[in-house]
Amino acid sequence: MISRQLTYLDWAATAPLCDEAAEAMMPYFEGGLGNLEYGGNANSLHSIGRHAFAAMENARTRLARCAGCRPDELFFTSGATESDNTIVFGVVESARAARRMKGDSSFEPHVITSAIEHEAVLEPMHRLERQGVRVTYLPSDANGFVSPDALDEAMGDDTVLVSIMAANNEVGSIQPIEQLARISHEHGAFFHTDAVQAFGKIPFDCTRLGVDAASFSAHKICGPKGIGALYLSRKCACKPFMLGGGQEAGLRSGTQNVAGMAGFAAAAESLCDVPFLAEERMRLEGLRDRLYRFLSSFDGVAPSVACSPKSHDYLPNIIHVTVADMESETMILRMDRERICVSGGSACSSKSLGPNRILSQLGMDKDRALGALRLSLGRYSTLEDVECFESAFQRMIDWARS
Ligand code: PLP
């Protein structure tokens, strides 16, 4: 029977708005002049502007508490793509300018990242390379991990920035961020992490991890789309990427999206509460492990990485497998006919036909990587969703192999 109810298993691409975020933003969407009570420009001096400013600073303080940093080190952006671009270009430009001020006009900074980063980090890195910057892409092992020893070896006197994601958006591997940050600091480089997939899924505290910068996105944690944040330690020199009116302490010009900030803070508070996070992690791991067991029972279906039951090395909400003799697009569309949303990997690259980029980086052969299937869970995922997927998957395999 085809279920008419939607089963959403693509939370790593985006998450639905939670009630807390929707409620926090509601007052900002009143139409007409009534909108002004909440909808002022946070930089205006009059009372309406001051009201918006107070709401913005309230959101910043609450979000900073969730991210383990000081409010004056947290800057709102339009999303993690902007946060990543800001740090990559900004740190390199600052380092170059500082050395040139000292008379070293030929200095070209060296930057290190990993080969399994999101495009929001990789594409800025590619642009830097075209500008003559030396970029090292650390490989991942077959299970999605970047080696701290490889980082140590790659570091040089000219390395100014290391950017390695906290958790991979496709296979869910959690990187040893504390250790990677320590190695970067030993060599005098700043350490940035793209924390988009980790934040709100596992404990993430900028101060405890010792990172200098971290990128966040609201829509991955049931907040609104089009708002993100960048944690930037006061020690980390970073030239602004967006120039204009000097908002966000000059780091990110542009009139602030106060409604988005209120929604982001509410969503973060509702997910990052420590007992809730621990409980959610256990609940999602239970669903994840069940799905891995179910999928592994089919001939030709294999986990893409070595995620063992109750494994804390992987995000609790991501399941990644390959299905022999099936292509990702076929599976996505077949599941969609049953109102089940799944993916073949990152939403950014999902429209490009061909083998999954991340699996290729993990050393998987092209034919196997063509059959990538990613399921991702979230706050509203239930056992019923899992059961619904299992029945549909069984039907799909019966259809494909009949
Ligand atoms: N970084 C990672 C790891 C992601 O998964 C995503 C979204 O898919 C982004 C960055 C981009 O985030 P945003 O949509 O907020 O620009």
C-alpha cells in the first residue's frame, strides 16, 4: 500500500521549522504598520530601532550560550555558506596584509582543509588556489576520518588557517576537533570548523573544543532558512567579506534579520539543552542502528562506513549505505512516489549525475558509489517513519530484482 503521509528522512539537507522557532518569529510577520513594533532596523536610534536591537542581542546571547562562546564573539550571517566564505577569505587576507605590513610582500599563506568538506569550504579554497595560495586537502580514510598525524605533517611555518568540519554531512563521521585544533595551534595557525551538522546533534562547545572559529546554520536545527552564525575568537584576525554599513561589529555589513535571529536562538535552545540532547542522541542512535541492521540484511546493500551499533564516532542521525545495481536518482524518485524523502548525499550536489563525491574521496569504486543512499533523522522522526521506509525499501528491492 502506498502511504499518503509524508515520511521525511532528509534532515541533513534541511529540517522543518520547530514550534519554538515559529512562535518566536510570529510577531515579526504582522502585516502593515503594526509590523513596526517588532520590525524596526536594529541600527536605528529611535525606540523602534532600540527594540529590534534588544531582540537581536537577546538572540545573540542565547545562541552564544548554546555554542559555548561569548556573545561578542558571535556574528550573524545569512547562513553557513557565508560564514565559511568569510573565514576562508578573511583569515587569508588578514595574514597576507599583516606580513606585507612587516615588509614581506612576497608572502603567500598556506591553508589546510580536508577533501571531504562541504562545497561552502571547498569552493572558496579552489578560488584561493586560483589566486596563488597553496592549499592542502587532507585525505579521509575509508571510514570518513581525517588523521591528526596527517595534519601535523602538513603544517608549515606559512600555514595560517586549518578548516576541518566537525561532522561530515554525508556519512556522519565526527572528527577529533579538539585534537586537530591543538595541533593547528602548536604550529601557530588558526583553526576553523564547519559545525553545521554537529551543532544540535552532539555536544558542541567552542571554548571547550578550543576552536578559533565555527560556522553554524539555523535551518539544520529546525530554525529558519537564510540565517547562520560565525563564532570568531577575538584572537583570530579576519578581514570582513561583506562590506557596507559596518553592522555585526564591522564583520558582516547588512541590515540584520532580527526575526531569523529570534527563530535561530529559540531552535538552538530547544535542541541544545544538555539532558534533551543526550536523550535525543540515544533515541536517534536507536533508530539509526535499527536502519543499519535492516539495510544490511539485504544482499548487495552495505554501510558506506564502519558505523557500529551505539557508535559515538558517527552522528546519531545519519545512515549511509550503497545499494548494488541501483542508482541514487532511481531510489530517490521511487521513494518519492511513496511520499518518502531520502537523498543520495548532499543536497548541493544531488542534481549532479555521477558517483557520490564524498564516497569517491573515501576510496570507494565508481560503480558502488553510484548507488549511494543517505537517510537522515531529526527531532520529529519516529519509529513509524522507520517502519514506513522499511516497507517501501522492501518493495523497491522486490521491484528492482523481479
Ligand atoms: N556546511 C555543511 C556541512 C552543510 O551541510 C551545509 C548545508 O548543506 C552548509 C555548510 C551550508 O549551509 P547553509 O545552507 O546555511 O548555507
